[in-house]
Amino acid sequence: MGDSTIQTIEIDATPAECFSVAADIPSYTEWATGVKAVEVLESAPDGRVQRARFTVDGMVKEISYVLVYSYDEPSEMTWFAEPGDDIAEMAGSYRFELSDNDKTEVIYALRAVPSFGIPGFLRRQAEKQVVGTALRGLRKRVEQLAAN
């Protein structure tokens, strides 16, 4: 994914546990900072979300977009945005890899281009903030569920 923001985090859980939380798209409003609403538009026969509309707090304005998902359980999930009023282009992925210490390394890549004007350096800063916040939220959610 050219010109994308990529960050990693280690989570004390299996790749399958991490994948399960990340693939539970409707729960994002409970743990993903800034996600105000998720509407599932299409699901596969196995129940996995294929398309969902998100409404997020974009700091400057509320942003809405539709994501289309693909899954390779338990190692990866990818998505891209349908072009819309707020997002011209967006693609992302989570990869889940078992580390040498029996934890999961989660690699999150994101590239987002808004439909409204924003300087490139601000776009990159926003991407970095979104990715870092999402990874920390994912770790917290996975570890909370594992503790129950």
C-alpha cells in the first residue's frame, strides 16, 4: 500500500483472538475512538461484514464513508472505501502475526485521501493519529475480553 501509514503493536493474545475483535465491525463504536456510528450494509452468509457505513469524528467535521471488507482469517483483514463526499480514497489492513514470545504483533496500514482540501502533512499526521489510536483501542479491547 504505497504512501501509507504503518504502525505495529504487540497484544498478549492469539492472532485468532485479535482477528475476532477487529472483524467485529458493529462493536467499533464501543472501543474505536472517534467512531460515532456503524451501519452494516451487507454481510456474507458466514455473518462477516462485507460493507459498512461509518460516521467518525474528523476533528474538523463529521466524516461519513462506506468500507468494503475482505478477510483471510485469522491472519489478515483488508478494506477500501467507496469514493464519497468525504473520502476520495482509503485503503487499510490489519495483519496478525504470532511473535516469538507467543503474543500477536498487529500491523496496521492505512492510506486515506479526503475529498476536501487538506495539506499533505496534515493528512499524514491525521493518519498517524488514527492508526495509533486504533491499535491502542484494539489492544485494550482484546485484553479486556481475554480477562473475562
